[in-house]
Amino acid sequence: MRRFLLFLTTLMTFLSANAQTNTGNIEGVITTPEGNPVPNVNVVIKGKKKHAVTNEQGHFEFKEIPYGEYILVYSFEGETSQEVPVTVPPVSTEASQYNLSLNARELKEVIVRIGGSINQGTARIGKSNIPIMDLPQAVTIIGQSTIENQQAQRLSDVIKNVNGVYLGGARASTQETFYARGYNLGNTNTFKNGFRVNSGAMPEMSAIESVEVLKGGAALLYGNVAPGGIINMITKKPRFNFGGEISMRVGSYDLYKPSVDIYGPISQSVAYRLNGTYEKANSYRDDVHSERFYVNPSLLFKLSEKTKLLVQGDYLQHEFTPDFGIGTMSDKAGVYGGKTVTPVSRNAFFGAPWQHAKTNQATASAEFNHTFNDSWQLNALAGYQNYERDYFSLERIQADVNGKWRRPLGKTNNKQDYYTGQVNLNGQFQTGAIVHKLLIGVDAERDLTTSLASYYSSSTFYDTISLIDPSAYTARTDMPTDWKWKSSADASVTRFGAYVQDFVALSEKFKILAGIRWSFQQTSPTKTTYLQNDSLAYGSIQIDKAFSPRIGLVYQPTNHTTVFSSYSNSFSPNSGRDINNQPLKPSFIDQFELGVKNDFFDGLLSANLTLYRIINSNLSQPSLENPEYRELTGQTTSDGIEVDLKSQPIKGWDILAGYSYNNMRYTKTSGRKGSFVEGPRLVNSPAHTANATTFYTFREGAVRGLKLGAGIYYIGERNAGWSNDYADDNGAIRDRMFTVKGFTTVDVSAGYTYKKWSLLAKLANITNTFNYYVHENYSINPIPPRNFVVTAAFKF
């Protein structure tokens, strides 16, 4: 493994050099070999209660240190580095320079976070020690500095920095639905610290250290995942020095959010960290409110020099108003809902004052790491998640041609218990002159869900109102009481996977990544209890087994350029039965990827290009023999291009940009009733997306500590509603799609840091752009108008 050096230049200065005080200062700047400053490095004086953390310029300082000889100890994320001797006063007045060695993982993490090359370091989501530059796959990591600079409130605020991954819908504002390369990234593709998490709860960003996105195929490592990519959120970890931050965030629409983050040692072998926040806010949408409470404790145990145990958990309580937005109107008499977005203001709310969604999510996990030697490491993880949502709301805003809407009621209660574990063994060895990086792993999951559905003794409709003429009807405001629980459905899914992967360096320029996974997935019969008469009904069992291969070729003509191509295969379980009345087998999806990764000017500029094709050549669709059954004869194709740019042209100036093009469509269908029409772009799949952000921090002069930033984000025209299908077997098309125009939003930021204090402000959507996210045709949620947010913070 390549060894990096972190260069420390320490300049000794003195506040008083006379015999009365005999004290001086120790100060310095920590940089990478490329000269980039390294923030958040812990610096302590061994044996003394003196501690400092490098700022964004990599600078640290100890004041009024008595003359003598000392040992400075440097660490990052709790990992102890080499000890470096210093003397106060120095033996000469010239600057002294020290070379400090950190292990590869630490330094790569530092490089990723400071805004240098996007191709350096490793991604935890890859489960192995393969450098990003060697990986035949596109990877994007959004670090803590970007999350903090942009004052991210939700995961969508972070993901908008990742080209090709975009927020596709926000059904009733109850959750954020992301898409990548044309595919929906739901529960199976969303992870936290390597574990799947229920995407129905909006994650808390104040506890997130970084967000990793592994684009394309990930089935070899994670089993049943959509081929567009996976998202992994990394929470902040304990450190073996005391520190932290308290902050207060305020913003438009009565946003108030105090937060605290404290970390430190309990002993020489145990460290802790505690994150917590409370958030209360109204909305630009009338009568919409939100209240959140979040806590995230963690403990790090150094069981030995080679063995560590990380135990962490979190709890989120979120109560908010479900909001289906402004809805659609029909263009035909007697039909409710259609393809015309209701022409009302973005703040118009058509729900009731009592409707609510109460979400609770708790997670707990343990991660065990043991290093046998320099070549072999063992990683084992175990996790548990509990999720519950109590939901009661008016929903599905679908009006007739005159704006008349019969408001339907919906009340549900969903619970989930999720258990998971995985073991990964990483090793490096040689066979002759060929170097191998081997990954062997197994994982298992158990997912138990309970869903309660209600019924109403009078009517499932609450009342009738007009979306465009409030005076036409008198709206009810009372909460219905004539409901009872109708049924309870218990379901369980068990997954198991075993995989092996080998990264082979045939030479310095040619490398191969190859592996295969075997997956087993069992969906047990759903048990439905009808509570009115206490009767039971059972579904059918479904068992899916699949092999998921992967191979990638890497050519590196120089140390700063990688050309790669790869093939991977994933699977997607199907419901329904074939013509022989047998459960439908899973669909197998092939993904081809070709790309180039470049670092120019010693890492000051990174430019990556990726091309891909994803083909589901056995898509489930109505059978040609009998449309009541299904068969695997359809096909979808997703083609695309992604461009990633990142630059740090001068110290303190960071630039991040990206562009993506995608065309996902049905390319082979049966033409029978219920099958989809070939050709049109799938819904929620824009052809073009782009992003660009920049932040500059002044490092010198009277404006030292001043920070300025801006961001531009574009989502192109997209189809909404449902994909068109055939109304009969004679070729009549049921036109169910409508077009949503593309939009651009612009944010600007400004902040100032003075010693341990900081103030950062952002004005978002400065052009007051109006657009919306669409879920089918009944949840049309407008984007926020021009708004502001300000965060004041004090670092310990």
C-alpha cells in the first residue's frame, strides 16, 4: 500500500522572550504532500493538558508554553500518529520542518475531506482497501466541509452535489425519493455506516461526517439493490481528545435548530461522542409544521493496538404535517385527476389542520475491527433498526376539470424491525510478481414489518372542496372519529449472501477487479389478520436465488490517469406468477461501464468521465399467452454520461461541478393490454442534470476568516405521472404522462470565522424559481421559494 507523508512546517514565535516569563508559542501549518491544508487534525502536547485542532487553513497554535522539550502527538479521527519532538525556544530562529507519517487510511480520509482530488482515498462503501483511483467504478464522496458550508438540512441538500443522482419525488413530504441512472433508490439502496436504513425517515444531517455514493452496480457487495447506485451516510466518530461544537441555526419560516456535538476520551482506551439536535419549523406551505428531536451517542474501545470496537446508536423522533402539495386537475368531465397541475400559489394547502405523521426511528450497531498484520484485516458488523410511523391524513389530491376534489382519508401504522450482520476479511498477498487484494465476506438480514390499515363506518371521503374556488364549499376541520383498524399484515424477508472479490495488479499499469456473489432471499407468506372478524389469510412464499458477477479492467498509463471498463450483474425480485402458475423468477440486469479518471496539476484539478448502459432484458410484463399471468420477456435500457469536476486552484478555494445525461426507456414490450409503450423516457428521469458549487476562504489580511460561496443546481425537463401503457390488445395507448419543465436554483453563502466562533449565512433560491417535485399525479410538491438560513457556532 502506498505510503503517504504529511509535511508539518512549524514556526516558533514568542510572545515574551525575557527571563521573567520564559514562555513561547508553538504554532504550525499541516499540509498534504501537494500543499493542501489539512483541517480537523488533533494536536496535543504529550503529558500536558494542551490540545489544539487545525482550522480550515491547517493552522494550529499553543500559547505561553514554558521553555523546555516536548512531544507533539498528531491524530485524525482518533488514530494516533507519529510523535514529533519540539523545543521551546527552538535552537534557531529559522523555521523548523518535520516529516510526519500517517497510515494510508487516515491520510486518504484527510485528503478527501479537504477538497483536493476526488480520486484519492478509499470509500467505506466499497468494503475493501481499494483506492478510488484503482476502482473501475464511479465514486463520489461529499465531505463534512461541504455539508457544513452548505448548511445541509436534509439528505437532498447533500445529494444535489452528486451529478446523476437527484431528488425525484417527495410523496406528501413524508420522505425523499432519489433516483440514479433512471432507477429508484429506495430502502434497499440507502445505507448508514454500511447498514440499510428505512428511507421513510428523513436522516439527520448534523451527525453526518460524509456521504458516499457508489454509482452503478453494487449487487456483488450488497445483494438485492437497484443498479443505479447506493448511498451510504457516515456518522461522526469518537476521538481521543476533548472537543466539539455547539451551534444555533435559524431561518425562514420560524426555523430554530440548536445542536451540540461533544467528543473526548473517557480513558486511554475508550473515547465517546455525543451528537444531538432539536429542530422546529413552519413552512412556506400554509398550515404545515415540523418538529424533530435527534440524539446520536457512540463509544470507541481500543481493545488493543490492533483491535477496536465501535458501538453507536441514534434515535430520531419526527412529527410533521403530511402535505400532498397542489395536486392535478383533469381535462375531462367526470374524471378526477389528470395531467394539469393546479394553477394555484405555491403556499396553497388543501389538507386539514389535524393531519399528522409521527415517525420514530432507532438504530444500534457494533463494528469490530482487527488487524492481524500489515496484510490482513477483519471487519465485523452487527446492527438493529426499529422504525414506526403513525400516519393520518387527507391525501391524493386529484380534482376534476373544475377543480372539485373529494378529499379521501388515509390512516395507517407501519412498523419495522430490521436485524443485520456482516463479516469481511481483507487481505493482501502476492503470487510471484502479481499483487492481490482479496475480499471475502458474508452478510445476513432479517426484515420484519407490520402494517395496520383502517376503515371508516360512514365514508372513506372526508368532504368536498374546490382547489381553485375556496368559497364554493365549506371545508370540514374536525378530526374523524368513525374509523377502526381493518387489518394487520405481517411480512418478513430473509436475505443471505456470500461473496469473494479479488483486485489483481498484473503490473503498475494493468489491473483487474473480479468477483462473484451468491444471494438467497426468502419472502415469507404474508399473514393478514382481519380485525373485524378475527380471521386470517396467508400469501405465498417466494424464494429467489441469484449469482451476481462483476469484472473490471483498469489501465493506468500514468499515476494520475485511470482508464477503466467494467461489467456487473444484479437481480430484481418479481411478484406474480408465470403461465405455469409458478412464482416468477427474478429479473437479471446487466450493467456496462466505461470511464476515465484524471488528476491534473498535482491534484489541483480532477476530471472524470463515465459512460454506462444498463439493460434489463428480462423485464416482467403481461404474458403473450394469457395477460392474467406474467413473463420475463420485456426490456428496459438506460444509457448515460456523467462528468465530475473538482478543483482547488489555490489554497482556500474549492470548486465542485458535475453534469449527467440519462435516457431510460422501455425498449421491448409485448404490446398487450397493461404492457408499457416503447420509446418515451420513463417518468421521474430527467435527461439532463448539472451542479456547480464554489467556496473561497480568505487566509490573510484584514478579511482573514471571511468565507464566500455560491451554488447552481439544474434539473432538466422530465416526464411525470405514469409511463404510457396499452389500453387493449389492439394497440390503443393509454396516455398517462405529462411534462414538467426543467428548473435552476441558485444559492449564495457568506460567513466569518474568528478564533473559535463562526457565523455562516445562506440565501437559497435567490431567483425565487417556481417548480415542483411530482409523485405520480396526486402529490405535486412545490420547491421552496427564496429563503435564508443562518448558523452561529462555537468550537470547543
